[in-house]
Amino acid sequence: MELAMAMMLLALAILTLGSVGSFKYRQLGFYAAIVALIIGLTACRSFYYGAFIFAIGIINLVSLIGIKSEIEGVDYGLVGLMALATMYIANTSDFALVLAALVLVSVPTYILVMIREGGANVEVGIKYITFMVFATVLFLIGAIILAYTKNSFDGVLYILGYVMLILGLSLEVGVAPLHEWVPDVFTSADPIPVSIIASLAKIVPFIAALWILIYTANSITASITIFTAVLAAISMFTGNIGALTSKEHARVLAYSTVANMGYVLACVVVVPVVVVIEHGLTIIKPEFIYLALAGGLLMLFANAAGKIGFFNAIKGEGAYSPLMYILAFSFIGVPPLMGFWGKLFILLSLVEVGYIWLVALVVINSAISIPYYVRLASELSIDWKANLTNFIAVAVVLITLVTVAFLPVNWFLEGMEVLAHTMGIAI
């Protein structure tokens, strides 16, 4: 563990030096970020998790080549910091460091969201930052209250902490009905920074929430998860109906993000329920944790790949037709693409804990999403061109096809077992 920490600190130092040097030589920031991510990958104790984050981080870095901004070079450092923090959260079981990783991923997006050619997009930045600061404060206060009840249990305080944590998480990632910032920000901001926010910035909040909820789970946890289940259902319907009725491509993707975050939130419903009380002892059923964790992360990785591909296609005025359709089919959940396995694992874990009605809603909403994903792929489809947009689309499609190339996906479930034990969320 000490070696992993030392490697991460080395990666952070290289990233910092590269960002400082990039004021004179922009490409120095890019290469420093690449080196830092390679070091971070070698220090990541969960290989499969680290490899996905590494790939998503690299693609996000490459996508920044296509935009000129007032902070050229530093933007690479910000994305690199987000990726490193996302990797590091898989290496720690320390409560304070889990919360620190959340902050380190959230704060760089405050600057990234304002990046655009010709000057900073201050209006969008103010709106986004206002919501994100409020979300982070809610999340942190909820987490601290839950940690307090771990050592000095108080049922009322626990419920308050749980609700605040879930509301903070929902506001952070765009779960309905706390999603009001998502359509406006996604439509008004430049597609490239939005693709980073819609992909890399969504992972750590969910992992942090899962870790905290399992760490603090108790006898009343199962009864309060209905609150999270209702939010997940609302988000699925709000997102899919909003996407169906929207015309602008970025707004369709914004609402699809709201729906996807609802699917992922469903796995948060599962995890605390696996804690049962028998003869006064807390017993965790790890097999449910691995299913829920695998489903949630695969959905987040599929969402990241799809959002990067589609938003870059918007920026580049279209991408190669077959690539767009593959990403759309993954979002819909066509087997054996990554999106299918993510939804399948979430559904299986929901069945195990008895949330059959939520299973039905996930299936119904997946069907509702078919028309707008097909329409989006059709409208953004063009013939092949050897440009940056298509190369990025090829890269994210390869990520989506990983679950096709390596069937069955037991390797990912085994990787989630390693991740869970590393973070101390399974016994």
C-alpha cells in the first residue's frame, strides 16, 4: 500500500511539473499527463478497473487536442488529475481519502466546463459551479453524519445522513429530479469538456457513495433504500422521456445521461441491502456486492465511452456511421455489448434483493430509449474520414467491444472482487 501511495505521489508530481511547463510548451502538459497515467495504472491494485480508467483518461486527453483554449496545456493536467484520483480511489479503504478523491475529481470540472474557443464560457461556469458546490457540500455532510453514526448510532441522524448523501450524489451526477443543470450545461458548453464531465467525472461519486453506504450500513439501512429506488425510477423515466422529446443532439445526450444515472443508482439500492443482522452480528453477502459493483461500473464505462464518442461527433459534425450505431446499441443494451452486461448485472443483483418492480422499470426504460438512440446515431452518421473525431470514435467503440472479445465476462466479476477487498467493502 505504501508503494502504491508513493507511485501516485510521483505521478502527481510529474503531472504538476508538466502543467507548470505547459504555459510555455503546451505539449509538455499532454506528455506529462500520459506519463502520470501510466504510473498511476502500475500502482492501481485492481487491474481491470485501472485499465478502463486509463483508457478513458487517455481518450479524454486526446480529445482536448481538438479545442483551443486560454489554458492550453493546463487542461491536460486537470484531466490527468481527475483520472489519477479515479484510479486512486480503488487503492484506499481510508474514509478521508475516499472523500478527498471525490473533491479532486469534482473541482477540475469547474474550470473545464468553461473552456471554449474564443474565451471562457463564464455564464455556464457559474451555473455549473453553483450546483456542484452545493452537491459536494451535501455529499460531504451526509458522509460525515453517517460516519458519526457508525460509532455512536442514532437512527434519526443516520436517516438524515443517508438522505443528504444520496441527494448530494444525485445533484453531482444529474439524477432526476435534481437534474435541472444537466440539459442547460450540456447544451451550452463546448462538447469536448462536456464529454469529459459526462464520462470521467461520473465514476468516483458512485464508488465513494457505495463505499460509505456499505461501511456505515446497519439494521435500518434496508428499509430506507426505497428512497434511493424511487429516485432511480424517477430519473430513468425523466431522462428517457426528455430525450425522446428533445431535438438538439447535446440535449438528447443530456437527458440520456439522466436516464443512465438512474440505472446506475439502482445498484446503490442493492449494496446496503446485502447487510443483514443475524444474532446481533453484521454479515455481508459479498456475491451481491460484486454483481452490483460490476453492473454499476460497466454501466459507467459504457456511458463514458458512448458520451465521449457522441459528443466528439457533435464537435466534429458527425462520425463514421457503424461506430455511431455500435455506441447507440450499447446504450440500449444490445447483447453482448458492454451496456448489456452492465444492465444485466444490475438486474440480477436487484432480483437477488427482491426489488422486482425496479427490475421491470429498468427493462421498460431500456425499451423506451431505443427510438432516440437510433435517431441520434442516424443523424450523426457520416462516411469515413481520417480525422480526430473518427479515431476517437474507434477508440471508444473498442472499449465497448471488450465484453464481446472476452466472453464470458467472469474476468470482470473477479476483478470486482479484488476491487471490493482492496477498498475494504467486502469481508
